[in-house]
Amino acid sequence: MKKHLLIRMMQTVVIILFATSVSAQNQNVVISARNIPVRTALTQIRQATNVHFVYEEKSINSQQTVTLNYPQGTSLSTLLNSLCKQIGLTYEINDSIVLLYPASKQTTPHDIHILLLERGNKQPLPMATCVLNPLGAYAATDMEGKAVLKNIPTGKYILNISYVGFETVQREINVEQNLDLTIRMTPTSLALKEVVVVARQNVAGESTSSIIGRQAIDHLQAMSLDDVMQLIPGHLMKNTDLTSRSNVQLRTLVNNNTNAFGSSIIMDGVPMSNNGTLSQGGFSSTAFVGTDLRQISADDIESVEVIRGIPSAEYGDLTSGLVVVHSKIGQTPWQIKGKINPGTMNYSLGKGLRLNKDAGILNFNLDYAQAWGDPRQKTKSFDRYTFSLGYSKDISRIWHTDTKVRYMMGKDWNGKDPDAIDDGTFQKNLNQLFSLSHNGKISINKPFSRTINYTLGVSYTQTEMEKSSIVTNSSGLLPILTATETGYYNVPFEQSSYQASGGSLSRPGNVYAKISNTFFVKSKKTYQNFKMGVEYHYDWNNARGYYNDDDRYPLQPNSNGRPRPFSDIPGIHKMAAYIEDNFRWEISENRFLKIQLGGRFTTLQPWSDEATFSFSPRVNASFSVNKWLNIRGGFGLNSKTPGLDYLYPDKKYIDRVAANYMPQDDKAGQILMYHTQVYNVQRTKGLKNATNRKWEAGFDIKLSDKHKLSIIGYHDKTANGFGSATEYFTYTANYYSAEKGLVITPGQATKIDWNNPERQDIVFSTTGKIGNTNVSINKGIEMDFDLGEIPAIHTSFYLSGAYMESKTYSKDINSSNPSDLPTEYTIANTTPFKIVYPSGLTNNVYRRFMNNLRIVTNIPALRMVASFSTQAIWYNYTKSNNPPMDPIGWIDTDLSYHEITADMLADENYKIKGVSLKSQRKTPKDNVPSKAPITWLMSGRLTKELGNIGGISFYANNILFYEPFLKNSTSNTLVQRNTGSFSFGVELFFNL
């Protein structure tokens, strides 16, 4: 160690003495010598490059010979690598000083210099991503295609390089000294031997996910992110339908609020937040929630990762799944695309421009799509306009940035067919989205801070709904209820239907900021990659909300029709912090252990009455038993914070008839009076984050180099999803009639004797509170089987499938009005008490088992790929369980709770406030489960490249037009299956 320190001191002295010497690191060195002594070789290098060597005398064997044969010239680093490899030393270079020392005494790691070129024309590829696994070391190529991975410990690694429009490079490298690598990337083309048009599974030991590349998206002829999702195991094939909103549903068979609201979409590092979305009226379990996938154009996507399992601690604010979308960044040719099928057309134009010198790269994409549903009856349509502009720039050698601006406008229309009589009814929705994302990576290259990553994002959405409809009047007397304060009101009324118009205006916005630090540690056979970071979200909605064009003729003349300005609702502040360790232990050549261990802390509205907190630990692990078997599993908690709709619900309006005197021969005396009770829940207190508990276990079997079977079992439970929470209050309301309370004078307006009502009713009502009452359980087994290729016919086979089971129920108070009430209560529409039953016994269960076989034939010589997919649904089961139940308690009008005992139930004559308890025992008929017959579906796709100028694609779904009439398990009625599944389309694309 002392001798090595002495060498360092000598190097410092030499640097000072030769500080004015010209650095020769970038010179082209010409030397051709065979079997010459080491010292002679050092002399020739010094003379050719003007460098000076510093070394310990005894480390050089003067008798040893070396060969340096570079008659055409090479770089100094390549020359020194060759020399040191022959003499068993390593080197370190600083300007024109070269330090030589034994490799065993090395105290500094190595640098990997990468030159990235396009195969063929040898043009440099800027802004490519270079990652060294399993360390996670990162670098991006500059405008000359160069990148440096600095301070890499000695060891074996996998170098991954990706660039838009090119095949990903994966190369195993052995780092024992500084390396100079020249790597040539191949443009993605059907002329290549390997073409990937299916979803690929990620590596073991990380989150269970599927990665979908650009080739698969193109072959699918996807028009939005929703189309891409059908490549995921367990998802069904379907036709493109842009006229209906769609959200993310992962590992579930039922579209409910918990699953949709808890799904997260990350677009270029920024979550597409739906926390600022607000709806009109009270909570609805059927309202659309989540992110509408139609707004994400498929032609601007480079790759998609769908994480179905336990995600990294880096990702939060989710329960049911995560979709990570990477848009196109990098230099690309002009590309024009046009897709059309019977119900949709989509056109796009894109280009990646390399700006002058070091100004960076500019990407843009224009996209227009129009859909009209059934072309025979054009009663609905959808138009989408999208524009994105991306800019990549290296601020310095260590600071790389990517910035993306997006604008999307979507127009939904529902109305009458043009050939039908126009009655003036329609509904139009205009959705405009503006977003800005900025990602930066700063390569600090310090021991505990290798790369600083930061993300900044802003999004602003304006959603405007305009509607004109006929408000029907089936009773002949339709009250117009618009009161917003508690009291008695004479209300106007209509005796016939009327036309109304109005709408809603919503402007949700989101600000997002994130900063993280990554570094790695290597010790012998172990590798650790650490991530840690903090996030901040702010969501708001500042808009008019729901409105009527004329409040005298409202769209909804009832309790859900009151206007509500969204601007009165406060915004949401949310903060999070996370840390994660990715550990890998190379036990032997074919055995390793990988563990991804992390935790995430999230807080919402801190220091306020509605504050929530959660901690989410997560772990994924994989153990390689031998070269053909991996065992993996994981456990994790995911937490979703409540949005504005849940934290700040609308007021609850209860309207009751207080007087109804309508003599036909005395119009002046007619009176219709209502009592309106308003309950204002200013905020939801005690609401917790919805937390999903997820387990996974499975294995991967590598049968050969090209055959792999993966099976994973999972169990997800969200025990505290968001839903209505029954919370009662009571109030009194008077009723006045002609017999008592109304002062009637013929020909004059009827008056009220307020102190003399016919009766005074005690009314039960719920407050409209939101709670953690929704329970969702999903479990199943997923399979992904790569059957390999038959080389003689260039055909590969992929078999995927899933058995899935979903169960949903509510753990809210199960209460209702008692049955067989006395007449006095039924006339007044009141109840003397609420009867309570056990919660959670009523539930819905869904099960499905399906497989999808994809056969892919790639003919490189013809630059053509064809695929055939066969989907079989072997088992499709649905059952609503409603078992017999005995009441367990009752709630009195003073809101006191009283337990019902077994002795009370055994007494057939026992009564509660004059109501027989015996009649409250529920004995419903057992619901018979519905089992659908086996159905199957076939689709075919063909993509042909026409040289480098473009190509053509064609697809047909349900190509055999299989729409059979089949029975199910509960009915002998023949029902046609697979209806609406037949479709076909074509795509043309040109590269300029």
C-alpha cells in the first residue's frame, strides 16, 4: 500500500513537471511491432504520443516481450488496453501521464467508453439509453453517439442499449479494465431474423409485467392504448372502439370503482392523475372513473410496460395495476400512417429531427382519429386530435434532459341518426388536455450518488358537456325542485314533458415533482442498486361545475340536479418518499438470488382534518435453482389516496311533499309545496387510503434456449376501497292537507296554517358520506409459454392464458326499512326504525378460464410477418350470492342502536314498535350460477414492408365469422355469441 502511495506521489510530481505537454488521448497512434521488450514498447508509445509513464520498477519484467500491431492506427486507450493485458498490469491516465500498476493493487474502478453507430451507414446515434445491469449504471449518448459509464467495479455485466426505431442491444461484457466499445445498432425491420409482435415477459426477480414494443403495436394496428392491452395474458381480443370510454382493468373480471380508480398510468415519468375529477350529485358505483385510454394515441408510443404484480417502491398512488408508457424520443425518419376499418379511421404524421451541432433532437407527432360506431346507424361519434412535441438536449456532459409537450382534444357526440326526425336531443362532450413533462438525469458519479433523476410535470384538462334532452313526465305532475337551502317551498310544476338543456364544465389540473437518487454497491459476488426519492402532487379543479341553461326547466328536476361550482372545493396536497434495494447474489455460474426490497410512505392533506397516511412495504424475490428453473414470489401493499370526489362529496338534498292540493276547477287555489332538507358534508373525515394486499408465487422453466414456461399465481385483496358509507340522521317535516293545515278560499291562493299540520313526520336519511366500504378480491393463475420456433417454416408459437376469479361486496352497514309496516308509515313514506342485517354476506363472484394461442410466421426474405391468434374461453361463470339472513339489530329514530338477540328471534310474537320481528327474517331463493358455453375466436394479421419506403398491414377479427347460437346453464333459450366481434381493417405507412 505504501509503495502504491509512492507511485501516486510520483505521478503528481510528473503531472506538475509535464503540465504543458499536449494530451495524446485522442490521437491516432500508428505502431507495428512484434515480440519487442516491454521497455522498448513503452519508449515507442512515448515517442508516438508524447505521454509519460509512471510505474514501480519491479512491476515490469524486462525480459517479457509484447506485440502491438496497429499499422492503420488506433486510439491510445485501445493500445494501452492491449499492452496491459499482455503484461498483467492496469493503467490510469490523466492528461499526458499514464500510471501503470498491478491489477491486484487497483484502487479505482473502470470507465466504459461507448461509441454507438447505426449499422450500415455508421452514423452516430444520439440520445440512446445505456444501462449496465445488474448495477443499474446509466448513461446517454451525446450528439456524436458517445457515452461513458464511469467508475464501474470489476465484474461481469449485461449492457443494455435502446434507441427509438432500433433493435435493443444486450451484450455481456467482462470489466477488468477501462473499455472502449464500438456498438452498431440495427434498425428495426421485418428483414431481421427475429421479429417480436407479442408481449414479452420481464426478467425474474422484479415486478410481474409484460413489455410491448413498437413492432407489436404496429402489427396490432392499435389506435389507442386501450387496443394495446389485449396482448396482456388474461385479456380478451376485441375490436377497436373509440366511441366508448375505456379504463385500465388488470387482473379483474369486474369494472368497479376500486379497480379503475386505483389503476395508474405513467406517461414519460409523470402520472396521469385522476384525483381532480369531480362528478355531479352523490357517489355512484357505476360512474366512469380512471384515465380514459382513448386519449393516448398509439402512434406516438415507443413501448409499454404493464405491471400486473408488485410494483417497485418508486411507483405509488395505485391499488390494482400500473401501465408505464414511453413515447418516442430520438432521431427518426418522416413517417406517415393511415388506418381504416368500418367504424374508425386514424391518420398520423411523425418525425424526429436532429438539430444543428449540439442543439439536441426535436420530435413531433400529429394524429387524427374519427370513429362513428355502427356505420349503419350513426348515432354516436368520436373525434380525436393530438399533437406532441418532444425535445432532448444534453445540458452538459453529465446532464441529460427530455421534455415533452402534449395537446389532445376529444369530441364525443350522441344524438339522432341523420335519417331520423331531429327532435333537438343530443349530448356533446369536449375534452381538452394540455400536459408538460420534463425529465432530467445528472450523472454525479459519487459513491453514494451515481445519478440524480428528477421529473417535473404539469397537466390541465378542460371537460365540457353540453346536453339537450326531453324530460319525461309519466305521472302528469312533475315538480321542479331547485331549492338549495333547508325549508318549505312552493315549487313550480309541469303537467307534460319538456325540453331542457344544460351541461357541466370541469377543469382538473395537476402539478407533479419528483427527485430521486440512485447508486450501486458491489462486493465480490453481490450487486446492490439503491433507489430513493421524494414526490409531491397537487390536484385541483377550478370550474363552473354542473349547470342548467334555464333553472326553471332543469335537466334533472330532482335531488341530483342542483348546480355545484367545483371552484369552491379545495385542492389536494400529497407527498411521498420511498427507498428500494435491488440485490443480486451470484451464488455460482447458474445459480443466483435476486431480491427487490423497498418501502413507500404517502401522506395526503397533511396537518388537516382529512389527512391520511400509509406505508407500503414491497418485496419481489427470485431464486435460480439451476440453469433451467427459477422460483419467484413477492408480497406488497399498494395504497391509493382518495380524490376530490371522495374527500369533498356534494351536499345531500332530500325533498318531500309538504302539500299537494290541485283542484282542476280552481287554478288559483292550486298549491304544490315541498320540504327540502339539505345535509352538508363539508369534508369526509376518517377516510383512509385504499390499500391493496398482493401476494404472488410462481416459477419459470427454461426447457431449451428457445422454450420457456412461466406460471404465476396471485391473490389481491383491497379490503377498504372507496364506496358509500351509511350514516343516518333524522329530521322532522310537516305535511299539510285540505282537511288540516291548508286554508282554502275559492278563487284565491291557498294559505298555510303552519302551526296546524295534518301530521309531523320523522324522516330517516343518509348523509352522503364516503367511506372505506368496498371490498374487492382477485385471484388466479397466469401462464405464458414460449413454445419456440420451427426453423424450417420460420414459425413461432406462443401460448398464454389465465384462470381468474373476482369477488366484490360491501362491508357497509346492511340496513333497510322493515317490511310489513303499518299503513300509517306506508302512507307517509316513513319508517319507525331501520333494521340491520349482517354485512358482507351478499356478494358477486366472477370466474373465467381462457387461453390464447398466437402463431407467428416471419419471412425475412419477403420482409413479411403474419400472425394468427385463437382465443378460447373454456369457462365463464357468474353468480350473485344472496343468502338467508336474520336481523342483528335495529336503529331507532334517535339513532340509538339496539341489538336483536337469539331469544327475540325465537319468539314468533316479538314486535319492535308494533312491527313483527318474524317478518324481517330474509329467506331469498338461492341464485343459480350462470355458466356460459365454450366460445372461441380467431383473428389474423399480416404486415408487409415495401423496402425502406413503407409498408401495408391488414387484419381480420373473427375471420371465420363464428357467431353461434348457444344455451347457457340457466336457460334453454338460444343466444347468439361473439356478436359484434367481426371486423377488418388496413393500414398504409410510408417512411420518407
